Amino acid sequence: MGEMVARENLGLFDTPPGRLEIRLAVAIVIGLFAAVLIILPFANIPLPSSNAFPPSIDAVMFADELIIGALLYSQAAVFRSRALVVLASGYVFAALLLVPHALTFPGAFSPDGLLGAKISTAAWLAVFRRTVFPTAIIIYALLKRTDSTALVEAERLPVRVLPAVLGAMALAVLATILATSGHDLLPPIFVDATRGVWTSLVVLNLVVIALSATGLYLLYRQKRSVLDMWLMVALAAWLAQSLLNMPLYARFTLGFYCLFGMMLASNLIVMLALIADSNRLYARLALSTAARDRERDARLMSMDAVAAAIAHEVGQPLAAAKLSASAGLSWLDREQPDTARAAQSMRETIDAGNRTFEVIKSIRAMFSAESGSISEVDLNELVRETAALLDREMGVHRVSLQLSLDDDLPPILANRVQLQRVLINLLTNAIESLSTTRRRARTIAIKSERSGGRLQLEVSDSGGGIAPAKLASIFDPFFTTKSTGTGLGLSLSRTIIEELGGKISAAPGKLHGATFNIQLPIRSTVTAVRGSPIA
């Protein structure tokens, strides 16, 4: 079936955890539950009150959770994942609730708290935080399955981060209003500034435990990534905190202080782990990019070698052709033209031209880097596979893909690798054109259909397009419209398509951009590329 280009794992969302990471995560979870077991017998021992302690912890966690949210939003933009958007919004919502929680905490900034706080206002804001976080993970786990099964087939639009952030802010404002102005509509959690209602605390902690356990179960069932593993650690930390919080009946006890300490520690562990893994992945990506740059330099050197070989091998027959043509003109320019000798010179010119073509063919075969076998290729399958390879690039540049593929297309005879290179070249050019597009949707549309005895593939985009004066030269070697282009991509694409017995053409888009049309024969006898046998 030919060579397939392997997809790289480019983020925490799709990279499986390593053995060392799994061991570290398990050790952290064991440490958290061991700490809970040690603290539980002494949890209700009263300690001196420190009203500044909760707001101080809130401030650190506020920055921590916003950083996690920013990391997740950046991953969501690359992967175009609704699941990551929901998860990031959950972190942002939880972080924003820390501000009113600190302001309304009794004794922190005023005896009863600011914002019109009542006895249980700060407690209810903490409850909203503790229930929303596992709920966001549950939705994330459910949406992740949908995202993974609809990677290419569906028309997935780039995710919108700003509306998600605004939505999290709006929900945080509503939760604050409910906990303050709507305080009397909620069941009481505290009797006064320090003593809690034990039954309310138990019920609320049981709800958090149930939600956390559900999230753990859903994450455990699916194929886990680095992000999923650290989310499981975070949920385990919520479970441990709920177990510690359940027997507490008052603030400013040993268990109260340890609870805030565990919340801070678990959040910092997740944040540092995500940052460390992100840096590791980006370092690996940088090394991979450097390796590709070295490979490109090596290919450029190979091109220099090819050019030198062409100049050396082709120079002789071209010089002979020039000499024979000049001689023929000399025989014809005489007062009494010698047509016989002129004709002989023309024949020698033609022979020299034929030798030139043979030399070029031999050089091309000599520098061939692949076997290039011909086989039956499902064009639609190849389009989907190629689109999946470039999904990351489209996500980075917020490009949406629209597929309109005729499922009844018969297979064609082609070199799968070379045909995929043509598709990659067309899609890459379209993405580069769309990356500078402003004030309109960035869209690539691919359409396949049968037209008579041929298959027709149309690739169009909504980018800047091609100037009409340049359309006639777009497939010429070394002709490029890009400042950094080599001008070889479309020329080689035309060569590959024509060797398969097909045609490729370019035209302006209907409204914007450009449209490339490829026509390929259906199961016809095709000359094997570079002399390769038909598989």
C-alpha cells in the first residue's frame, strides 16, 4: 500500500504517558491518601485562627489555575478540541471563583466578608469550585471520544477561545451572585464564622466524591494521554480532600489548615507537571525540526550534486547539438547552399538532442530515492489520510476542512507515496495562503467525483489566490509566488500527475482563493513511474 507518513504526538492531549511519569503520578496519589490517613485522627484539633491564611492560598491557586487554563486553551487551539475548551473553561471558572471566595471569607477583609457576604457565602463558593471541576472533567472525557472519532470526516471548525473565556467569566459572576444575593435560597453550611453544619458538609462532600469517582472511571476507561493521567491525579486529590473535609465540623482546625495545604499542593503538582511535560514535548519538537532542517540542507546539497551532474553529463551532447546547428546554418548561408550537408548537420543536432534526453532520464533514475511501485489506490482514503497528517497545521492556523467525497469512486493505479506528496503540496500551499487571510473564514474544500472515464479531485481554498497573470506560469519550474519558495513543488506535482496519465490545472476561486483540479484515469494502463513494476 505504500509508505505512510507517521503522525507526531505534538501535545499533552495525544501523547501517552511514559513509565516514569506513571510511577511519579502513582507515588503522588499514594502520598496524598497516606497524608489523609495520618491527619484524620487529629483533624478536629483546634489551632489559632489566621484569617489571612485562606485568601493567601486562594491567591496562589488563582495564578496556578489560570496558568493551567492558558496551557489547555493553547492545546485546544492546536487540536481544535471542544473537550479541551470545556476543560480549560472549567479551570478558568474555578480560578475566578477564588476572587469572591477570598473577599467573602469571614474575617479576611472585614468581620463578615465583603460583597454583602453572609455566613455560608464563602463556603458555597468553595462548593461550586469543588463540584464544577470534576463535572468539567466528565464532560471533557465524553467529548474527547467524539473529537477523536470525528478527526477528519466531520467539518470541524477552529475552536473559539474568547467566547469560552467570556462564558466562564459569566458563569463565575452568576455563581457569585447566587452565593451572595441568593444566599437565603441555599441550604446553610455554617452556623457561624467557624462552626459548620455537619449534615450539609457530609452531603456536599459525598456529591464531590461521586463526581470525582465518575470522572476517574471515564478517564480510566479510555486511551490515556499525559493530560488524562494528571487529571486523574487531580481527581484523586479531590477525593482525598473530600475524605479529609467530611469529618470536619469547624474552621481553623488542623484538618482545615491541612485541607487548604493539600488543595494548594495538588494544584501546584498538576501545574508543574503540565509545564514540565509541555517543555519536554516542545524540546522534542524543536529537535525534530532541527533534524528536518539538516535533512533539508542535505537535500539541497543533493540538488547541487544533481545540478553538477546535469551540467557535466548534459553539457557534452548540448554542445554537440549547438555545434551541429551552427554548422547547418553555415552550409545554408553560403552563396551556393549545400543542402545535403546542412540536412546531415540537422540530423546530428536531433541525435544530440535525443542523447540529451537519455542522459536526463539516466540522471533522474540515478538520483531516485524510492522504489515508487504502482498499486491500486483509494483516492478518498488517501485524501482523508493526508488531511489527518496536516490536521495540526490546520489547527494552528485556524483552518477548517470541508470534505465532499464521492464514496462510489473506483480505485486508480498510482504511486501512493508520490500522489500523497501532490496532495500534501497543494494543502500546504493552501494553508500558507490562508495563514495571512483576515476578516473571512479560513476554509479548504476538497471534492472528489467521477467524470466520464476519469476521477476528478478539486482542492480549493479561501485564501489570497493567484494573480491571473501568473496562472499560466504557476506550474513552470522555479516559478514561485512565495518569497521563500523554491518553485519546484507544483512543477514536480504536474510531472507526477502527467506520468500517471492525468492532468492538473489551476484557476481562481469562485469568490476568493484558488482552485486546483486533478484528473486521473480509472484503472487504465499506466506507465510505471521511473520504470517501477505494477504491484
